[in-house]
Amino acid sequence: MFNLKRNYKNKLAARGMNIEGYYLDFIETNSKNIVITFENAHEPEKLRPDENRLPWGAEFLNKKNYNVLGIKPIEVDWYRKNSIHIFFRSKEFNSFISKFETVVFYGSSMGGYAALTFSQAVPGSTVIAFNPQSSLDPNIIPWDTRHTQAWKQDWTGDFSDARDGAKLARKVYIAYDPFDQIDNLHVARLHSENLILLKFFCVGHVVAEWMRQAGILEEFTISALMGIATAKTFFKLAQKRRDIPQYYLQMSNLRNSSKVSEICLERIFSIAKKEYLADNILSKIVRNCENFDFLNKDHVINSISSLDNDLIFSISKCMSDMGKHIESLNLCKKIEVIRPINYKLYFNMAESAHRAGFNLDAYFYAKKSISMNEKISNSFRIMTRILWDLGVHSEAIRYSIAGLKIDNKSLLGWLDLGEIYKECGKTSEALFSFIQASRLCPQDKNIKNKIKLILDKDITYFLD
């Protein structure tokens, strides 16, 4: 049945077969246990033409001596093509799968849906599904609008509802976050007789990734494959979610409290696994805070100083954008005392100081930022504004032009230059600058009004 060779990058040997819309890979061991895996819907708009990519979870499962049958879709289709349905109902599949003593269906999200629904092809099998959908048939699931790619599929016919498919499984392990409302509704549709619910609170969707970050994915998966995982043992494992940033982001969003968000942010700074920190996580929590007094604590500053410059920039820039200019400036100053900082942080210090009205300090920080990296237009742009406010107009124009030479598609750069020329009475130059800005953003009515005001007041532009 599997008469094609697969050549994976890690040199793992496999045999495969191709059917309409799917690559099917069989990675064989000497075991009598097989896991059938399904890919999730990551980057749903992209085709997946590489038939030699590893099946989902295959490398880990092979190392644990499990046979793997990996189902790899060419496009994200929620496994709704008739070809895969025919495969799982075929005599060839039944003959193939009968050679194994235990059969496990395994997947996450879209793959979790597939693991649930296709398990009916092997009654008595086990299912391990992370945050699965039960179906995305809009006639029965009108409330899940997250996956637009699924709306394009044909939900009539076989294997359309995991609610029915999973009834025949021996055990169904569902790992999910009950606080994710949509995921919770999907799980609630499933029959409870064979369900073992593994609740991973306050992380949201993509539970398998958050379990990996917490360091419990392998332990959980092995215990589920062996059929010994329980809700009680998982509850103990799940407490390790408190060591990952995602938990605190979700907690901050769920509680909608400035005090809770401040505690969450302080806790994130202290956790060891900083490799999982992302600027979007930090900035989202920062925006939920109102009081940044905890930044006065030495141990908090020491923890922040161990982050890379980009993450510190994300925090301090977000604070400044919220109107906390002095707090943002002071944070960067404290980090500067502990260790060297880069041009990005000096740029933020310049912008924060300028916003707070400390223009001489702002000038110093902008100068530092430019001296460390002369190819960043934003540093020239903030210097332009500082010099203008200091009354050094000719220098402001010079820096503005220098910034636009670096990035001539900077909308804000052209607008700044236009305003300076306008204030200096250089109408033609101002008009030229606003026209350049308008070309970058043709629909902006504010820019059009700036041009119109000049033309209405000074028609000599056309007479020169």
C-alpha cells in the first residue's frame, strides 16, 4: 500500500502513498503500537506541497518506538476531501491497521478534530486531541467563526461530526483550556462516556505548544499513549503552567484588573524561561497596567535587565505610548546603569524625554541613538522634532532630510518635514513634502486638507 519513499531531512526512513489532496506516510518500527497523526491548521492560507516534510509529532513518536501513520494535507481543508474518507473506510486500511495491537489517533486543533472523527474507523482505539474542534459545519456550529478556511469546505457526508465519531473510541483524552469559550463549547458537545478531560487553565488555544513551554508535553503524551493519564495526574502537571508567560497574559486579560496585570507582569520578569517571552505578550500586559510603582523594586529591575534590548524596548515604548513618559524614561535609565543598552532604547529615551518636555535630555539621547546606528530613520525623525522645539530650525530640516534619505517612504518623515517648511514659510517645499506623503497614503483626508490649505492660500506655486 505504501510504495513511495519519503526522504526526511533528519534521514528517518519512511514509506508513503499519495491520494487526492493528501500525503500519507508510514514510519515503521518493530512495535505493535501505531499512532495516526494529523496536522493542524497553522498558516491556513498556505499550500503545503512538500511531501517530504515530517508528519506532525512523528519524530518524537518514532523515538519512543511507535509506528506512525502521518496524514499530511496539501491544503488546509479540515480533512473534508472524499479521498481521505474513502481511505479510512477501505479494506486496505482495515487490513493494514489490524496488524497492530493498539491504535491511537493524535492531533491538535484541526488535527484534533480529525483524530476525533476518524477514530470511528477503528472502534476501541484511543484519541489524544489538543483543543479540538468537534465540527465546523456552519449549520450546527454557527458560533465558531475563527477559521474562515473551514467555511469553504463541504461538510455533508462522512466523518463530518466528531461528536458522533468519537463515541466508538475506548478513551478520548482532551487537553484544552476551559476558559477559552469557543474551545470549551466544542468539548461540551462530545459524549462524556469515554472522555478524560485534561484542563490546562488560563493559556487559551494552541494548548500543545503551551504544554511544551511548561515542560510537560512529553510526560503527558507518553502517559496518554500508555492509557494511564488521569484528570488527577494531569492537574498536578498543569500547575507548571505558572512558569510560562502565556499563563500570565491570559490571567491579565481574563481578570481585567490593573492590579492583577501588575502582579502578572512582575511575575513574568522573574520566571526563568525567558526564551518564551515575546514583545506582543509583554506589551499586551503593560497596556492593562495603570501603576508602574513595582518598577522601583531592585529585584524587578535586575530581572528586566536580563531581557534582551528588543523586549525592554517593547515594554518601555508601550509605557511611553500610554502617556507614562517619565516612568518609561526612568526604566531605561535604571537599565543603563546596570548594563550597556542599544540605539533602540536610546531612541525611546529621546522620545520619552521629548514627550515629557525635557528637550535638552532628549537631544542627548537622540544623539546617542544616531551615533550607535546611523541607518535608522526614526532616530533622525525624533531628533528633527527635538531640534524644532529647541528653535534650531535649520538643523531640524537637515536631520529631517537625512532621515528621509535613509527611508524615503516614511509617511511621518514627510509630514514632519512638511510642517517644518510650512512653519518656516517655505510654501513650495512644504507642498512638495505633503504631496510625497499623500502618494504614500492617498486616502488620508488629513494630508489632502494640508495640501488644499496651501493651494488655497498661495497660488503663486503655479506661477513660479
